[in-house]
Amino acid sequence: MIHPRVNLHQVAFLDESTADFIAFCRDIGVGNMTLVTPKLMQPGELEAAQTALARGGTRAAVVNHPLAMGSNLELDRGEAS
């Protein structure tokens, strides 16, 4: 049995579709997951994720959106925005 506060992050499954990641979480009993916007914004991924989540058994507790990846914010001159 997996502890109810465990949250699995999609970053470990970037080669899989979001719907497959959601199904995996459901299958192993993970009730909470973190989805990532770079995957959700790919064609068809958001709709497929919504359909997969509607089946129940797990929920997207967090949606992670990377911001200014690879930027050096200390030296930024407006390029990171």
C-alpha cells in the first residue's frame, strides 16, 4: 500500500504520454501526481489527460510549469521574461 501523501512527478516519465502516466499512477495506487506543462501543451495531451483523470482513482495535485529554464537570473537583462 502506498502512503496517501505520496506524489509521483511526471518528470520521471517524460517518454510516456500523460494519459499513460496517469494510468500508471492509478495502477500502482498513487493517489496524487504532479503533471508538467511542457507535456500537457503538446497536441492532444491536455484532452487525453482530462479523459484519463475523469476515470478517477488518482488526481493531479500539482501542475508544474518550468520558468526561465537555463537562465541566469542574477545576470538577466530582460531575456528571461
